Amino acid sequence: MNPYIANTNDDVQRMLEVIGIKSIDDLFADIKPQHRPKSFDLPKSKSEFEVLQHLQRLASKNANHLIPFIGAGYYDHYIPAAVNALISRGEFYTAYTPYQPECSQGTLQALYEYQSAICTLTNMEVANASLYDGGTALYEAVMMAIRITNRNKIIVDSGVNPIYRKILRSYTANLSIQFMETPVVHGQGDRGQIEKFLNDQTAAVILQNPNFFGAIDDHSDIVKKAHERGILVIESVYPIALGLLKTPGEMGVDIVTGEGQSLGLPLNFGGPYLGFMATKKEFIRKMPGRIIGQTLDTQGRRCFVNTLQAREQHIRREKATSNICTNVSLCAVQAAMFMSLLGRQGLKQLAQLNLDKAEFTRQTLAKIKGVEVKRSSPTFNEFTVCLPKDASEVVVAMIEYGFAAGFPAGRYFPGMERYLIIAVTEKRTKEEIVRFAQNLEAVLWN
Amino acid sequence: MELIFEKSVPNRRGFQVPESDVPGKAQIPDKYKRSADSQLPEITELDCIRHYTHLSQRNFSIDTNFYPLGSCTMKYNPKFTEVAARLPGFANLHPLLPQLQLEGGLTQGALQVLYDMDQFLCAMTGMDHFTMQPLAGAHGELTGVMMIAAYHKAKGNKKKYMIVPDSAHGTNPASAAIAGYEIISIPTNKDGVWDLPKLKEKLTPEVAAVMLTCPDTLGIFNPEIDKITKIVHQVDGLMYYDGANLNAILGRCRPGDLGFDVMHVNLHKTFTTPHGGGGPGAGPVGVKKELAKFLPVSRVVKRQDGTLTLDYDYPDSIGYIASFYGNFALILRAYAYILMIGKEGLLETSNHAVLNANYIKERLKKYYVLPYDRICMHECVFSASKQTERGVHAIDIAKYLIDQGIHPPTVYFPLVVKEAVMIEPTETESKKTLDKFIDVMIEIDELSQKTPQIFKDLPKTTPITRPDEVKAARDLDTNYFLKTKI
């Protein structure tokens, strides 16, 4: 018997007597013989030690040694040890959704603090307690904008993560929603093209800052023109960049979403991540996902509860704002821990350090013959270069030198085969950056 | 308790950002900069550790309390799976590495985990293919319903409706509605299962699919399940299996053999990935081979030389439903768990989960109304109607249990049972723990007769007493920094 089953044979006998049956098989009498499995072909049990050995072997087959200059929305940031220590507490990770507030104040308060932290980071008024990831959060924002405006056309800037755009398309395939994609010029969203689509059938404009190519922008002008026609603006943001960048709140953005992986979550080969969403207070009842609110207990003490539950599927069923049930509570709490440790100054310094290292990398790469560093718009910790060769071939060659050299833009943008999108976080040292440049030069010219 | 923001003292640090080792300080033009710093707290690392440690102590959890929350399968989460998930070779793996070398060469180990899990889940459920991508159970439902829609579209079928039982999880109708279907709800009969004549009445050629969990949310396995799948297939409707209750039937039956065409599995239930205070979850979706071409991309495929690769070339696919390959760190935990307990352990799991639920049911049915008195599966549902007549509602019972250090069962769900108390003990709890719980439940029944008034002020032992939920919704306060009224 495995160590996770508690009943002894004695227990089983006594329990069967109470139930009044002879064997456990009798409990499955409703499953008729013709319903029994045709097969149940699974491996024999192994010890904990053997399983971990097997997993170690598998882990070693992953190219984890490559020094990452790849980002594209998912970044190799340092995670302070205190974050892992705290999130490993069983009281957090083995609890469930806080349906009973009296015995869930830990999770509830941590989530309220998370919502508040997201709000101060983005300068928005309200945030929910998380969604699955940055891509699905953007989809939820689109549905929310459609609910608010009762319109069905969506303008999507091509600087929005192409994976997110693919997600939007697949989710809305059976719905009458029309997407209009506008191009990126000189790194930034094409104002002229966006304006052409601003009309009384348009529900929202989706923008990203910094965008997929790394360019930063001030979208205030787009927001102003959109609002004149009753159109909402959705912006997907990179939270570490907000240590320095103009916030969506300052630009007047209506719904903010983003991928929160950079806030203390490991890369984990794609998940679990953290979708965050914040908006203006007037839209709170249209926002999907769990929302934690502060209130008082019967003795007048501050406490926290799930609130506005009447929007949710367990009450509204098919009329709910979203089908979401489980969110990513633990990831949100982890992000709250990360943001608390970094704090007001730490986050700003971290953002500045990312900026400095990226700028140094840009300057170093610009010295390589044939490498054209795009400078038409300012960037944060990621930027696009044009190479004299196909970028997808260059990244393969760079693997030999031990680098994950960046994201080849041609994978998602036909015609951009020579463009490479390079991310530089605080973890990249000067030595790594210099060696990266030397090896890139070797790959390009040897 | 103070908020972390209230513990902030200017110029305290919780983390030392390293000195820059590159020359120069870069500037971005003012136009693109935020005008004021965020108001994140300024605290020391110790402040942070104490704050969150104290917060954690204000939670019930599986590690500290019996947690028989019906329909949630709150079994013990083995610690070695946490070690597995944190192996650097997996935890530090960038999801776009496969885009650098398209043949999957950089991530063979991770792809092996995904591939093996697909095989394991197929073997357990009788489906032909799984996608690991859905990020939670409800996300799996939506993915499944999108595939159902794609299937009917490809066949030129005109389908409008999705049928769900009135006892269904709320996510079922919500997921179907989001995918564009109208919902038909079918009532439960006196035996706690679907009213077959009612189903037949509503089953028109316009029905796209029927969403069902079996055992259902009353914990009952429908012995006529094969009749249902047969009549639904007759109108070219598909059968969707909500895998929330899979813990009851491992090795006893497989949804695929019963005639289900699409299903999801909640890894955070049956395969014991931690619930995390409300996620992250993972909801892989399985299909029969007729629907395989609609599965989301990417798919992990094995090449002739035995190596694995990601294949995006499926023109009929519903497309991207998640950014990557699923909640990988959770899939990894579930994988480790399945490998460890193995075939024998999976069989034992359902045996003991069902035994424990029936034991509770038998011992408590003298005291609580059991609306459907028959063998149950992994959970049993009582009605507190008798106690309610004495003024003690399901919610009062829940609060009494909290004072006894027991997390309450699910209350007021399923909706078809008045004052429902839905108990799912799971296989990882011992008879001794169940006996303690049963004793407390009997005590509650006695107190409801003698002193029903004592329940109103419970719980008393928790950091807070009952919160004012009406105030929470009326005087909305969801952000510490927002000083104006919502």
C-alpha cells in the first residue's frame, strides 16, 4: 500500500461491517460488468527516490544550460530566496478557494494586498484576484470590453504578443467578433491606421507596452481619440517595466492585463503563470474572475471576503461574466510576496538595471558589422536587431556557443526573417553580454 | 491584522538589487516615464517573512486540517512532487526554447513528461489523445466545447444546444455559453440520477452535446449511463465527461469505454497537484480519435527515431487555447505522483476514496437527511433540512466544524439538494479522522435540538468572526490605495 492511503486492513474490515457489505468491490455495484475498463495499462509503482532519479534524468535532457537572451513576454528574472521559502508553506499551497472566510484570512488578505499592489503598479483603481495567464487575461479583457460597449469590433495592434493574438482568434472563432490588425511602424503602433478603424462599432483597441519588439510608447493620444468615440483601450503590460514606465492609468487606459510571470515566478516551461487584470472602478461589475473585498466581522474587525460573487459561474451559471472558477491564487500570492520584497525603490532600481544592461547590450551589438540596431523608438529591456543573415539560423548556431540568443521574429512575422528580438534582464552579467556579442560576431562572419 | 502597506517605513529594503556591472546609466525620455513611484511597501526581508508567515497561520489547509470539501478532492499533496517541480532543469526552462531549434532537441525531457502524461491519461480514461494545455478544469471544459463546435461545423451539423444536468458544476453551463451554445438543464429524478424521459424529450437533432459528470455531483454513479450515451449519439450529439469526479472510478471504469467522446481531467483533484488557495490548476482534455484533428496546437508527437517534437501542422485544429503547453509544473507534479503510486496505487485510491465516503454516509444517515439513500461513490450529499427546521442551517454547521478544526464540507451545492452538505473525505484520510468528524457532526445534530441559538455566533476560535458580506459588496473596498468610493 502506498504511503498516501491511511486505512489499515483492520480499518477496512470494520468500515465494511458498518456499511453492511462484504468487500470493497460491492461499493462499485452500480458499475455494471459491461462498463469495466477494457484495459488499465499503467506502470507499476516506484519509490519516491526512483521517480526523482527518473525526473533528474529527464531534466538533464533539457538545454537548461543556455544563457537566455530570449524573452518575448517571459523573462529570466532573479527570484529572491524568501519568495520560495514563503510560498512553500503548506498553509498557503494546500488550501483551496477561500469559500469559508473565517479560516481563509491568510489567502484572502494576501490576495487583497496583491490586488492593491497591482493597482499601485499600474495606477488603476481596481484589480481582480488573477486570471490564468497573460494571453487568456487579454481574451477576458476583450470579452469584458464587448460586454461594456455592446459592440463587436476590436482593433489589435501588431505589437501585441502574436501568441496572444492567436489565442484571441481561436476563442472567438464561433462568436461574431471582428478583429482588425494594424501594423507597427518604426517599432510603435501605427496611429493613422488605428484611427481609421475608430468608429461607433468598435468596442476596443488592444495595445501592448513595451510591445513585442521591445518598443515603449505613450498611448495617451490613442486613448483620447478612442474615448471620443466611446471606445475602450486595453493595454497589455510588462510589470517589471512599470518600475519606470508611464503607467496605463496615467494614459487613461480602461482595462489593463499582463503576464505576471516576471513577478517572482519561475519560467516553468510555460506555466503556471499569472494573468493580471485591472480596470477603472466603474467597470468592476463587468470584470471577470474572483475579487476580494475588505469588510468588518461581527466584532468590527477588518477582514476579507470573496465579493461580487453574483458575477460568477457558481451562481450565475450560463449568464456569468466568465466561466473561470479556479484562478491562479498561489501565483498571485507569490507575486505579492515578490512585489513586497522589492518594494517601491527596489522595483524602480530593478527596472533601471534591466534598462542599463539592455542599453549596454544594444551599444555592444551595434558595433558588430552588419548588425543594425533599431533605434527608431525607445526600448526597455528588450530590443530588435536586424542581422545580415536569417535570424533562425543564427539562433541555431548560437546554441553551440551556449546561448539562447533571442526570439527570431520571422517565426510569427513573415518578412522579418532577419530580425532577432533580444532580451537582457538584470541576471545577465557584463561578461556574458560581451561574450554574447563576440560569439554573435563569429556566427555572422566566420 | 495590519496590511503589508501599513508596515511600510520609508527607505527600508527587503531585497538588495545588485550594483550595475555595465558602464553608463541609460535614460528613457520623460514622456515615457511614470510620474511618481508606485506605493509598494518598504519593509525588511524579516518584516516580509513574518507578515506572510502570520497570514499563512490564518488559513486552514490540508497540511493542517481535515478538509472534506465536496467535489474538490482535497487529498494530501505529497511533498516529493514539490521537489520534482522545482528541479532546475524544468523550473528554469524558457517556453520558447522549442522555437530556437524546431526539432524539439532543446527540451526532450520536458516533452517526454507531456508525452507520457498523454499516454497515462489515455490508459486511465479510455480516450485516444490528450492535450495538456488547458490551465484549469473550466478552461478544459471550454476547450472541449470548442472542439465539439468544430466537430459539428466540419460535418455541417446545425447545432444550437448544450444539455447539462441541474446538478452540474456551474462551470459546465458557463463554458458552453461562452462557446456560443444555449443551455438546456435536465432535472434529477428521485434516485439522484438524470430523468431519462425528460432527457429524451429535450434531445433533438439540434443538441450539440451533453455534459455530464459520472459519478454526478450527488456522488452517484448512473447505472444507465450507457443508455444515455447511446441515445445522444443517435442524434449525432457528443458526450462530454466532466472529470471533476474521476477520483471515484480509477480502474473501475473508463469514460472512453462508456461512450464519452470528450473529457477533461482536473490534475489538482485526482492527481493531487496542490490547490494553491484557488489555483493554479490544470485541466488536460482527452478526445476520441474522431475528434483528434480538432485538438489545440501544439501537439507533442513521437518521431520514428523515438525523439519527440512539437507539431503545429493541424489545419482543422481549434488553434491556440493557451500560450504554451499547459501548466507544466503541475503536469510534472501529477506525472511524478502517477509514476510513484503506479497502477496498484491508482486502484487503491478509488477503493479507499469510495470506502471512506460510504462509511461517513452510513454513520451519519441516522442524524442527517440523506436525500438519495444508496451506495455513493467518492462523496456523499446530505441535506441539513432537519437541522434547519430547528434553526441550524448548513452554513451554521460549517462554522461549528471550523471551531473544531475541521474545514467544512461544500455547502449549498449541488443546488438540487436543499441545505446541501457535500462531503468528500478522499483516500488519504484515516478511519480515525473520519470518526472524529462523524462525532462532531453527531454533536452538531444534538446541539441543534438542545441549544440551536449557540450556532449564530460561531466560529469563535478563528482570527475573525463572521464577516459582513453585505457590507463588502455595498461599500466595495478592493484596493487599499483607492480612497474614493466605488
